[in-house]
Amino acid sequence: MNTFCRIALLAAALLVTHAANAAVTAFRDCPNCPEMVTIPAGTFMMGSNLGLIGETPLHQVTISTAFAVGAVEVTVGEFRRFVQASGYRTDAEKHPDNIDGCYDMEASDDKPGRYWDRPGFKQTDQHPVACISLNDAQAYVKWLGATTGKPYRLPNEAEWEYAARAGTTTSHYWGDDMSQACLYANLADQTKGPDGKSMDGSHACNDGYYFTAPVGTYKANAFGLHDMIGNVWEWTESSYDRTPTGGTGDGASHALRGGSWFYGPPFSRVDFRISDVRGRDKPPFHTLNCIGFRVARTLP
């Protein structure tokens, strides 16, 4: 890294650390609405210089206004209330383009009868909802906005990474010590699955859950956000491209962030981004049982 990059990184680290130390507040817009956390404005260094596929060079980004983001991923219970109130049917249930059900990561195939309430493993209303397409996530935030009268949406990539880093400049918001991963995230690890086996290429620790864990099980980052890494991949409102600016995109592929219960160390970094676990340029109705979402809201 050249001298200019070092100076820029240090300056941005000081600015974002100041933001992370600023007072954050939690609120709900209705008794059953997701808990939201205010994220202060600030500047940070987004991306990395590792040169991996899909990643972007380290560059300074300014979040000019405060916004709010869900303290945890949207849960099965929250999504159930949406479905019951609206009558919505998810893409995995509607079988668009002859795709029958949600893609089961364990089976490496689309499975009939797999959808948000039956992802292929047991969940309670406190687990993060999975088998969610981009269309499904956008339908939920549209309904939540109409219900509350507040401007709910998905976070863009810059907001997501800024919130996930919470003032850190390391590859994970708990630092670079991967032995700490299972204290902060539900990832592919040494926990035994239903067949008694653990996942290949997984973290060398035990987080206690083979599939998804109840939201908020693990330690939060400095902003008070849980599961920004692990549990389920999270949709953003940004189109996937090689040089994300953090804005809303209109491309066929949207960026996913945060890794999931199925993925090991290379995918658990806070700067890692992917367009679709099944490959780039996939339609917005594709679903997998390791993909969910988190809501954001414009303030005030």
C-alpha cells in the first residue's frame, strides 16, 4: 500500500471511529415492526485491495446523512405477519420460469415445497427468514412502508458495509482473529449437522448451529447490529457491478452481503460481495435457503 493510501485509510478510520462512538438509538415504528438502530453519518474506506473476484479497490466513501438499519435480520415471525396481512406469495411458492421451490444448499438443487416457511431445516419465528428473492424483500419493505407511513427500503451497498464495519478497518468487525468468529457470527463451522458431519472448508470453531441461528444470538458490532456477518446473505438495493457507488441500481443482479450459515472464511469478510450464489446476472426471483435480508429506513 502506498503512502497516500495509508494516509487516506488512517484519516477515514479516525472519521468512522468518531461516528461509531457517537450515540446511537434504537426504535420501532410499531409494536411488531423490526427494531431499528440509527447509524450516524461518517466517512469510511470501502472495499479491499485483495483483488478477489467481485471486490473493488479500497476507496473512500462518505455517508452524508444518518439513516437507520435493522438491529437484526428480518425474522420468520416478522415475515409471517407480512404474509398474513397482505396475502403475499413468495417467488419460491409461485415457481416462476419453471423453477420449482427454493434452492437447497445441502442438496444443491431446487426443491419442491421449499420456501420461506419450509427452507429445508427447522426454524422458529426468531430465526432469520430464508428462501427470499429480491422481489420478496422489496415487497416486504414496500408493505412495511405503507403500513407505517415511513420510508423503509433495503440498504445500499455503501450503507451496508459502513454499518457492518461500525468504525473498524479490519476484515471482520471483531478484528482479524478468526478464532473469534463463532462469538460474533453463525457461519460454516465445526458444528455437526443432521448427518453427523461438519462442513468442509469451515471456520475452526463451533458456533452451536449448523443451519440458521435465532437472530441476536451472537455478539453485536459497535453500532449494536447483530449478524451483519453470517446467518443469511442479505439483499441490498444496489445493482452488482465492479465499481459500486452505493446507489440504487436497475440491473438484473443485485449485490448480496454478509455471508451465511453455509459459507466459510473467504466469504465472511465484511468487504466481500457477491451478486447471486448461483452466479451473476440471475433474475430477481431466484431463491436460496441461505438468503434473507435486513431493512433500512431513511431518516427522519
